[in-house]
Amino acid sequence: MPATSPTPHTVLPPYLPTGPPLPSDIVPLRDDQEREVIIAVMGVTGTGKSYFIREVSGISNVEVSSSLHSCTAEVQSYSFPYAGVKITLVDTPGFSDTTKSDTEVLTDICAWMSLNYREGKLLSGIIYLHRITDVRMDGTSLKNFKMLQKMCGPEALQNVFLTTTQWSNVNPALGAEREENLRHKDFWGELISQGASLEKFEGTGESGLELIYKLMEKEPKPLSIQCQMVEKGMALVETDAGKFINDELISVQKKYEKDVEDLERERQNAIEEKDNEMEVIMELEKANAQEKLQKVAAERKLLTELYQVEMRKHEEAERERGEERERSDRAVIAVDSNDIPHRPKGRLIRDTDDPREFESEPFDVTIEHKSNIPIISNSMIKRLEGLIWSPHTVASRDYIIYNQAFYRCKPNSLIKIGNREFIIFTKY
């Protein structure tokens, strides 16, 4: 009997677990270093992108859809610490979206990728999700898979994980058979032969973190579409991915144009034969076909015009987010060292040079400890004299989770206000 679907839960990945043992040739980062690993999570609507991110990151406010209706309307990123580095998972709207055309989705993703490429940020990998419960690879899935191929280009395929999901909803033997079928050249075989990996997501945070850890070892690479748009200055419609979707739209447009012509011919025949009922039917069907034709024409126009609009929108949104991040990142959590052995309380401080802020209303915090060299205040030394380590001391890699953000203990951060000493935790 297949296992039941996992119950959504919150895991705490920052430094716990630390991930698989580091190979001996990898030198762990120092505390004053920060490395960011950026991974895009992609796939058609309903494959579980948001669910994957929530399970892996432990960030509980990632909205997860329980249907095939998309709950990711735009590109969103979620960061958390894991195995000593900063992991950023990028939730992308799915192609075949319920609220956006494929052109709009591609434009949104490309605008985000171009902006980050200009800022020197490269993807360490792409996790492309596909339901193992799907009986066959339908036309929509094949089209989106081709879109991925065009966006990446051959050089970045080694950093692409073609990942099957929803294994708890299928018989293991049947799932294994479908997984093997995906290796066929008509489906994923070509990309696998060029370096992409076929992976499995078991629906748990631990399973997802294994994928993350594998990608952490990859060298970040630019995607073909990033090089084409940023380095070569191509318009979206000129890129390989843009040409592919434009060719698809042209094909659909020709089909609807023929449908309109055929329906008009049948309507004229009905008029000649004085078949009023058939005339009305043909008129309605023609109107429906014309509406579809207009949508396709509008989508082709969007392909050439919308990218610049999306770029401006993303730049403005990034500017606003940057200003908000600056305000938020300046805030720290100060914990009175006298409270550490008992019930730690934190205060949100925006200006550590203002003693009045240390009199603000405190709130309960939980300090997650790591075995590291502890930071011990003078008052704590007096109370803990003779002890080398105690769970009541605070180490330089200990952290607090507050409002879905991680605040890490800042080395040498003691601030004395009057007769009190505060340990400072800065936002990760």
C-alpha cells in the first residue's frame, strides 16, 4: 500500500541539520564569510514548487496550493541558512498557469534572471519538478520541458535536477517504471545525456535538503537566456526561449485563423441554405475562435513589448525591497545576558547607539545553541566560573528565529548599558 502524503510541518534547517559530512577537501567557511547558493524551483503549475520550498526552508508562510490553481503569481525568493551557507530558493510561477499566459510567465522569470545576472548573482542550479503521478508526458509538459531546455542552454544543464515528486501517491513499482520511461530520448533522455540529473523528492524536508546539498557543490553558471539578453543585448523574442514560444504562438495563431475561415465558410453555406439554426451555431463558434485568435495575437505582442515593462517593474520592486531590507537589516535583537540562564528576552533595536532603545518592551526568545566557542559576558563569567561550556552561554553561531527571520549571534558584540550587558544578534 502506498504511503500517505506527508503532513506539512516546519523544520528548522539553519545549521541543524548540518547536512551530509563535508568532504575532506572542502574547507568550512569562517564565521565572517557569507556564501549564497541561489537555486530556482521550476515546473508546471501543481507540481509542488511552493510545498518543496516550505518543507526545505522551514519557512511556514510559503503559500501552498491544494489544487491545480497556482498560488505563486510572481517570482519570490526565500532565504535560510544551511550547512554554513545562505541558501536562497526562488519560487517561480508555473508555465500553463491558471492566471497568466506562458508569455507572461516567461517574461517574469527572464526579467528576474536578467536583473540578478546584472548584479553578479548566478544560479547554482535549477530544480525542475514533475509529478510522478502523471500517467504520461502530455503536450503541455513537453512544451514546458522544451522551454526549460531553451532557457538553460547546454552549458548550464549539469546544474539542472529533473526531479519527480508526489511519490507517496503512487505504487513504488509503477513509479519506478514511469521514472525509467522519463529517461527515454523523447522525454528527458536528451537533457540527461547532456548532463542534467534525474532526481527524486520524497516529500520531506530531509529529502529536499539532500538535493540542495548536491547543488551546493556545483559551480554557479549563467543560463543561456541570461547571456543572450544581458551580454548580447537580445530582446526576449530574439532569444532561443523567446523564439520557441513565438513559434508556438504562430502555430496556434495559424490554426485559429484557419478555424475562423472554415467557420465563416460554413456560416455562408447555412445562409445560402436558409438554415437559420446552423447559421447561429456557426456564428457563435466563429466568435469563439476569433476571441482565441485575438488572445494569441495579443500574447505575441506581449512577447515583444512586455519584457521592458517587466524589467522596470522588477527594478522598482527590487529598489523598494532593498530600502525595506536596509531598514530591516539595521535592526538587531539584543538579549540581556542576565536573562540567559533563565528565560531569555529580546529587544528589537534599530540604533544600538541609543540607550533608550534598550528600554523597549522585551519579548520571549529561544536561543538555538551550537557547539562553538562561547561568548561569555563578565557577569556570566562570575556566575559560571569554572565551567568551560554551558547551555546558558551563547556561541558565535547560535541563532534566534523571530518573525520568520534568522538572527545570528554577532561575535564580540557585547554592549554595556548601565550595569547590564546585552548580547547582539544580527539578521542573517
